[in-house]
Amino acid sequence: MTPPPPSPPFRALTISRRLHTSTYHPTMLWTVVSLLSFAPVMSRSGGGLVDRLMLQRQQQQQQQQQERVVDLSHTLGPDTLFWPGFPGFNLTHLVKGNTSGGFWLEANWISTSEHGGTHLDAPAHFAQGGEHLQDLSVDKFFGPGIVVNASGQAAVNPDFQLGVTDLENWEDQNGRISPQSVVLVNFGWSPRYPDRYRYFNTLTPDDPGTFHFPGIGLQALQWLVQQRDTKLIGVDVPSVDHAQAQNFEGHQFLCAHRIPFVESLTHLDQLPAQGMTVYAVPLSIVGGSGLPVRAFAVVNGAEGMRVWNMWCFLLVWVLAKCL
Ligand SMILES: [Zn+2]
């Protein structure tokens, strides 16, 4: 009588036992993990399904490894919001049309206040003697990014200030914030843009005293800079300070500590908590205290892959010890 073929779980067991004696190979580890993970399915449905599941997993991994670019900027134009009293954006055609040489030519003259739309504040903005744009090296404007989601708190309380506890909670879930990170806070505020009534959250958008929008509290800013060596900070609200803050205390602190920051970002809800590089680069204007930027994030998924690989390795190690 012919003995029945070994069941899929038995095959998986055999392979994992070889780990004790054979040379480590990543493909083998993956095979072991996959077979063990899908063993219950295999016993019911046979090997063809396993192949399909493994193929799906490989495709999933390839997708995770692909870079994804997220534009974090509002457009700069007639609708751009500026702080009350600051002149808005203007574009005038210097020339636009067919020339006598038979070719098309368009060139414009633009003017804008520095602090409007998605823009970066240089230390000179609130610190006497602080660096202007041309003093800041390019490496100040990009780095590994993390996103703190405060949209829930801001939805309940438009005067919400992000605190140290919120940052510690983020670390509890995601690990310690690395030095020289770019810290972005998503208050869920960008869908209000460019409606000045909704964005400044007031019936009188020419009077900043009536504004109500959230921001990062002074203590949280101090903690980020002094305890976590944060290099760049970004928010999706008009100001890093919440609207009702006294004397722009967060602006004063960051500028005094030579930390640039970006205001009125958008699409932060499309970013993961970490695993990306964030860029927010202004022109190197001589004497500039800030400027609109084209901010964006390159999400690479590498962080997720590292975590996945760590769990795979741990699982195989445990099984190799037990079996
Ligand atoms: Zn500004």
C-alpha cells in the first residue's frame, strides 16, 4: 500500500528543521515563513493557492518598495492666503505672444509677500540678527520625516495646542524620533484652504485677534528642538503657533534657535507616520525672511519593509529553536 504524500505542514516542518544544519539563505527563510504562514490554507486548498499567495506577497513587497511622491504645497496664485496686512501675489505679463521672429514668447513679472501660502520661515523672521534665506545651507531644508496626526484633537478644539504628551504618545507607537528629523503635524486643517473664513476660522479674516486655529505648543517645540534635535518643523495651519498664542512665542523660540519651519502645508493625511524624506526648499534670496516653497515628501516604504523583515526573522528563529 502506497503511503500518502506528506501534507504541506509536514513539508514546512522539514524545511525549517534544516535550518539547524544548513547555511542561512534569505530565500529559504522566506519560503519557510510563507509555508508556515499559509499552512492552514494549504491543507485545505492545495499547493496552487500557495503559489498564488506567494506571488501576491511578492507583488505587495515590490509595491511597498516603490517610491511615492506626495506634493505638500498649495499653488501660489491669486487665491493664496496671506496674513492680514501683507500684500498678496501678483503676476503681470511682460510679454506674451508671437514675436516678429516667428516664435512664441512668454515672460512675467511676479511680486509676493514672503509669508503666504505654503511657505518657510527663516530665523530672521522673528530673531534680530537671525539667518536670512541666503545664510541657510540647502541641507537645512530636507531630512527624514515623521508625521504626528492631531486632526482628531483639532476637530474637537480649534484652539488645540500640540503638547509633549502627544509627541510621547507618537513615540510609544512608532519609536524614538531620530535626531535631525523633519517633524510634520497634521491638524486636518488644509481642506479649509483657500477659504480665508474657514482657514483662519473667523467671521472677520482681517482681524487676527479673532482667529481660531490649532498649533504646536511652546513646550512641545522646546522638547522637539532640545530633546530630539529636530531640524525642520511643518504644519498644515497658517502659523506654527496656535491662533490665540501670545506674541508668537513659538516663532520666537524657533527663530532664536535657528530652526526654520514651514506653514500651510497640505496633503499630510497622505503620508505614513514615518518612512519618508521631506523637502521644503526656498530660493536663496538675499535678505529674505521667508518664502513660498514647493514642499514634497518621497515615501519609500523602506521602514515598513524593515519591520516586516524583522518579524519574519524572529518567527523563523523561534520556530528553528522550538522544532
Ligand atoms: Zn511665516
